[in-house]
Amino acid sequence: MVNEKIIIIGGGPTGLEAARGIADIGYKAILIEKRERLGGMPDEANYAALTPDMRNAEEAIDEMRAAVIDNPGVELMLNTTITGAEGELGNFKVKGVQNGKTVEIEAGAVILATGFQHFDPGRETQKYGYYEHDDVITIVDAEKMFKAGNFVRPSNGEKPKSVAFIQCVGSRDRQIGNEYCSKVCCGISSKQAIEVKHHCPDAKVFIFYIDMRMYGYWENEIYWPAQEKYKVNYIKGMATEIIKKGDTLIVKGEDTTMRRPMEVPMDLVILAVGMEPSIGTKEMADIFGVTKNKFGFIETIGGALNTVSTNVEGVFAAGACTGPADLEDSISAAGSAVMKSIGAVRKINIHA
Amino acid sequence: MVNEKIIIIGGGPTGLEAARGIADIGYKAILIEKRERLGGMPDEANYAALTPDMRNAEEAIDEMRAAVIDNPGVELMLNTTITGAEGELGNFKVKGVQNGKTVEIEAGAVILATGFQHFDPGRETQKYGYYEHDDVITIVDAEKMFKAGNFVRPSNGEKPKSVAFIQCVGSRDRQIGNEYCSKVCCGISSKQAIEVKHHCPDAKVFIFYIDMRMYGYWENEIYWPAQEKYKVNYIKGMATEIIKKGDTLIVKGEDTTMRRPMEVPMDLVILAVGMEPSIGTKEMADIFGVTKNKFGFIETIGGALNTVSTNVEGVFAAGACTGPADLEDSISAAGSAVMKSIGAVRKINIHA
């Protein structure tokens, strides 16, 4: 009889969904999280509202948390860092440190749900002056302000009269090695543009973009209302530099549609930073011997027809640790990883 | 003891993935398909290669088929049309007709995987002359030619020297009620543009688009190679009319970037038709009392955090029957539906 427990590494939306799902099917999940709290990035980065449905993020994550806490099918290990792993499908031995103490965890399969990190716009795109200008912030900073219910210019605490979003910061960019599109930033920016109008109804809001990637229902659910109801101005253009002039920021670049240079004054500039693999994703990939792609995300095998299997039998990966993913992608992939991991340990037992 | 079998309606990629997954977990799937063959749209419409990985579609579908045929956990019902349903979670009674004979099927839960249909470009967008001009085809027609290994102008059987793709045919279009983006057409067109260059290396290939929605890895996996390796010309512009002049088609419209009218001669025009709910999707939604959205797709409840539950407890929906979906979406959602449907029937039994 092989071990039929399934380890899930990462307590964000993907891991929470997987843990609950495993318990619902009558198997045992061991949910391992390095922080002292569950909730992953939406919790850690203080997201205000989910994209696209604008549901209160804290409420949503609380509900997911509640479904695993005190769930007899879920063993919860917080404050736990994984330091090593050995074994194979049906018989993994994972070593870690929990609250300073060494622990060893045994399981039949592993689901990596280690997520992503936000691109640091100060790292290589100093042209935007993120670390120089108080009023140049990111969509992550903006979420925090929305959640606090106080959306203002950091420089003076006043409501901005003009706000510009700049898309593709850290994405679609060969210079920094991130050729991929981060998938969610167009949607999040448009959602935030609507929230800006809720907080500052008189503000003029602009989104400078290359392509608006409002795929599927995001088109009609966010993009159209943003334009028509909230009068957000979408400008196909590249911002190349942000400078400060007195109390105002000047966004310089090129308006691609008008085919002319642009130089527009703004009170606040919000950089739509993309997704990169988290440190935890890279570390876990290495510990479990799982192949990473050239960007450092975990590589799944099987192309479009298998979204969660890795090169290591019995080790699955779901959500943003495999690449840019919206919440729906992550939640669906969690289900697929649950189905495949249970199927995998069960098959070993049948053949044993 | 409630019934723990799970009915899956629709034998395309989503249904095949779900059926195999249910069997792998040790539950019993009843896979119902109205056609005499499994495989769904990729089979029915003769897809040549999957997007984005260009895997041979027939091989891929054969592999998925093989995993359910002769699988002791999967009961297969081909040539079966469902005519009615009653009951509830744990106890559904579904009526149908199989090869002319009435059948009744009992199960604890139902997964709808009834997919989509391609937009008919002759229906309301006659401006493109799909039914008038032999050399105006769709991406679906193009797939058939790629699969047959014979990519030519239908009018004369010769290789085209110039090919234009027109994006958003039947999508992002309020006039016809399809405000949503169909999500996959930008990727499929770019994949096909590469295939055109394989068949006709000397052809000039153009893609007329509004936004190129090459989200996530599609950006680096298809979009960049299409431009750089295969020299596909992407033109931000709206095609408004296609007329015939002698042996040639004239695409009329506006080049948005150049801000001028365009009138370009083409040997072949390929319309990137979008996704609409299939007739089966609408019929099954009505039979099972499941809410449709305004476009006729099945509405899932729970926003971004639940991609498969419907308003009817015990009835789940996965893949393109819920809206525009790429293959990865469909495969992941199948996993989520398997996890949730097994969890649902199991919960009833525990509480019974």
C-alpha cells in the first residue's frame, strides 16, 4: 500500500482550492505554507477586489481559508519551509523546517502551488522612475490604497485629477528576458481604472497600451464598461520615460495611433507590472527536480492537453507557478492537479 | 446510498478528459455523445494542429479517445441524444434516445461539456462575402485544407501568393450581440499564418486585427516567431468590405495605425470566426434548468473562484459551453468539474 496523502506546497488560491478538493474526495491533503497565514498573494499584497468580478478579495480568501481550516481532510502546516525531498510517486519524503524545528512529511504525490511574484519596476526599467518619484506607483501599490479606502497621490495625500496606467511593465520585453505576456495586467488595470473613478469621479484616467488583452468575457465585463460607463481613455502608445516637472509627472512616449510623440502631464502614474516566478517556485522546482522554462516558471508537459503534469512523475504544478495565470486558470488547474494526483497514487496502489 | 455515477454530456476534449479522470479516481463515468464518434469539434471540423503547440490534432484526440474506450470506469453511449432530465444531486434520471431506442440513465451528478460552434460568417456579416466569393474562407475551412495537406485557393486550386486573415469576425461586435472576445482566434490565426508559410513559403501573409490577444505564452510561442521567423505582417486595421476584382479579392477598410483607408488585393482571405454556444449547449441548459448568460453560454456561479458550478446543484459545466475557452482552459476545467462532482456526490452519501 503506497502513501495516498497528497502534499500541496503553497497556501494561495490554487493551494487552498486543491486542499479542499482533495478532502472533498476523501483523500488527505497536507497543505504547507511558509508564511504564518494562508491566502497567498491576494492576502500578502492586500488585494482589494478580484478581477473580473470585483468581489471583495478579503472576503473571498476568508471563505477559501475557512474551507480548509478545521477540515479533517486537511493537515495544515504553516511557517513551514521545505528544504529537501526524495522518493517517488507513492513514496515521497519531504524535509522541512517548521517554527525552527525539522520536520519530515511523507506523501504519495505533490502539488506545487507556489505562485508568482510581481515584477519589480525599479529593477531594470528605471526609465519610469518608480524609486525616484512618489507618484509613480504600481498596480500592487494601488490595490493597497483601494483596500485602505484611501486612493491619493502619495506625494501630497490629495486626490489625483489625472491618472495614467502604463501597460506591459516587465512583460513582452526581450531586453529583460520576459518575452511572455503576463495575461492579467490589462484586466487588472481596467478594473482599477474603474475603481479610480469610484474614488475620484472627476479624475481623467488614461491607459497606455500596446494591445488590450481583454480576452473572453473580460471584453464585455470590464473593457466596455470602463470605456463607456467610466469614460476611461485607452491610448495605444508606448511610454518611454517619466520625468517630474514641479508638482506634476510628465509621461513621454509615442502615441502609436496618432503617430506622434506624446508628452502628457499626470498627477499619478500606475505601472502595470507583470508576473514573474516567485522565489519559492524556483526553489521548489530545484528541490523536486522539476524542469523550469527559460523564464523560471515550472514547465508542464503535454502541451495544451495537460496543464499540470511535470517531468517528475507524481509531482504536479498548478496555477501561476507554471506561468502567467488569472484566477480562473489557477482555480481550474487546481482541480486538474487534484484529479491527476489522486488518479496517480490510486493507480500505483491498484497495480501494487 | 445515492448514485455515485457521473454523467458527462459531450465527447470532445473536455468530456474525454473528465471521463478518464473520473475513472482514474475510481468512480464511474457515463460519457454521452450524440455523434457516432468521440472527439468533439477538433474531430468534427478536421483540425490539423492544436494551438499553441501545433501538435497533430488527430493524434492528440486519438490518444484521448483511447483512454476512455475499453476503460472499465467509463460507460460509453454514442449516438445518444438527451431528451429530458429530472431529479437532483445524488439522484438524476436522464432520458435519451440511442440509435432510435429510448434509454434512461441514472447518475448522481452531471457534467455538461457540450462545447461551442463556430460563428457563421455568412449570417450577418455579408460584407465579407463568405458565401459569394470562393476565396473568402474561414479559419475552420483553412484547418481542413491544412489537414488534407493541400492549401490552395478554392477558386482555381493554385497556391495563393497573398493571404489575409481578418480578426474578430463574430466577436467584439455589439451589432450581432456578441460583445465578448472569442479568446482563441488571434492565436489560431497566428498559428495558421505560420502554416500558410510552411505550405506557401513565398506567400505574403497579413493579419488585420484590433488587438492581438496573444496572452501568456502565446506571445512568445506563436506571436514572436510568426513575426520574426515567418515574416507575417500584422496590421492594426478594420476590414469593412471584401469585393472581387477580376481574379483577385480587394480588402477594403482602414489602417488604424497609418490612419488612412486601405484597399489591398489578396488571393485568399481567411475570416477568423469566433465561438458561439453550440445548439447542444443551449438545449442541455434548458433540459437541466441551468441558467444561460445573455449570449447563450452556460453561466457558472462563483465568479473567478468557481469555474464549473451552475445554479443547479449537482450539474456542472466545463469548457467552451461556458464561454470562449482555449484547450488549456477546457482541460483544466474538466479536472475541476471532476473534483467538484465527485466531491458533491460523496458529500451526500456521507450525510445520508
